[in-house]
Amino acid sequence: MDDDGTPPLDVPAGYQVAGWRITELIGSGGWGSVYAAEDPAGGTVAVKFLRPGLPTPGRHRTMAELVRREDYFSRRADHPQLIRTLAAVTVRDPGDPRLDGALALVMERAERSLQQVLADGEPGTAVTGAARILAEVATGLAHMHGRGWVHGDLKPGNILLMADGGVRLADFGLSAELDGGTHAYAPPLGSPDHVPPEWWSHRAGARGVELRPSADVWAFGVLAHQVLTGGLHPFLGATARARSLAAQAYARGTAPLRLDERLPDGWRAVIADCLAGDPAVRSRLGAAELLARVRQAGGPPPPARA
């Protein structure tokens, strides 16, 4: 059972989806479950099943929109730091009402997520290979921004570590293409303690909530602080909501920015600029310059991967 009390979407071993055979459960959440699967040649993938029986039509429409966005972006993404979606299908199985109508995304399989690495680590101690991980995340982010896309949900759970040691951005359900090169729109979702302070003041219209590249820069600052401190968030709070309120107080100027004292000076400056309360300041930083500064703070860039 997941943290929210929702049982996993039960998919039996051997179940076939678009030519892949389900083998075992990887993880589960309120929206669905992720299973490992293999093809006849022995290749392995991850299959994300999204629940068909959501409680309201509105939530089901939102889920369908997330799947559409992820599939749309993945078919256009081609970069070593971006996870690939191999297929998006609707399960048709009238004999099994639990699965009939479920949406399934077949994706490259990773070894584990950065969230799992942080959970297994020691608070206050940087993740092994922190500089390389952050450089590869920044590389993927710079590629997305350079192609006119915003990720929209950058957080440890959406950073995947591959079997070959590579790092890839994943979960593009909130990713959006920039309109006029400045902003995009996404469903009013996201991780409360990784969205920027201004996100809370944006009203959701017919196209969703306004989203700018500066939101990804903010999220990278939070992520970098967590990677370099073993999971410690730059804004204190026992819950995600409390941490988001602390970030909003800082952005209003009613609270100072208190970064962990163990951060190296070079990284401290990068993170502080990413967490600028004014989104215009973050916009001037940009993902390309952010990548250059991350490489400078962490040493030589990682070797290129095929």
C-alpha cells in the first residue's frame, strides 16, 4: 500500500501490454502503479499503469491530459538525459474491470530514483557523485529549455539513475511547450515544496496554470540543496505544505534564506541564485548559464553518453 493508503493497481505477472510481459511491481501511488516488464528478447522496461476508476470525471480527464503530454513530449525528446516513453496504450480487457480502460505508458527502465537514493542516505552527507548527478540534470534541463519546453515537476522522484550510471529526467506529464518563447500552461498540479513561490499566486484558467522556465530553475535549486546535503530541504517544515509556506515567506522578504552551512561556497552561490525570490532574476540566469555554473562548481563536465 502506498503512503496515501491507496493499494497498488493489481497487475498479475505474465500480463501482456503492447508486447511486453509484466514481471513484478516496482512502486505505486494514488494515480496508479509502475511494473517491471520484459519483451521476448529479454529486454526490460517499466510500465506505468494509471488507474481507470478514478473517483471523478474531472480527475480522469486530468490524468488523460498528463498521459497525452508525456507521450507528446517523449516522441519529440531525443537526448541522453531524458527518459524515453516507448509506447502509450489504453488497456482493453473487458474480462478484468480493474484494468479495462487503464492507460499504460511503457518507458525505459531505471535502476532507482534519486528519491530512493536520498531515503537510503545519511542526512547532512552529500549523495555519492553529487556533482556529476547535478551536471547531468542541468544538461537535460538546458536541452529542454533550449528546445522551448519547461519540465514543470523537477524533484528527486523524477530523476532516474540508469544501469549504466547515467542520470535522466523523467515524468513529463506536466511538461509544456512555451507559448511565444516566454511561458506555457500546465494542469494545476506539482510538488508543493518544489514549485516556486509565485506558483501559488497564479490562478488556473482554461489552459491551466502559467508556467515559466524560471520555475525549473527554482526547482533545480531545491534539488541541488537536497543532493548536496543528503536530502535536507532549503526551507524548513515538517510537511511539504509547511516548506512551501516557508519559501513564500522568504520570497515576500519576511524571512531570510538559510542554506545548510555544510554547502561548499561555489555550490552555495549557485543555489542561492536559483532560489532568488524574484522570478525575473531566475529568468536572467537561464538553464544554459546554470549548466555552465554547475560544471564550474562541480569540476569538469561528465563524459558524454551515447
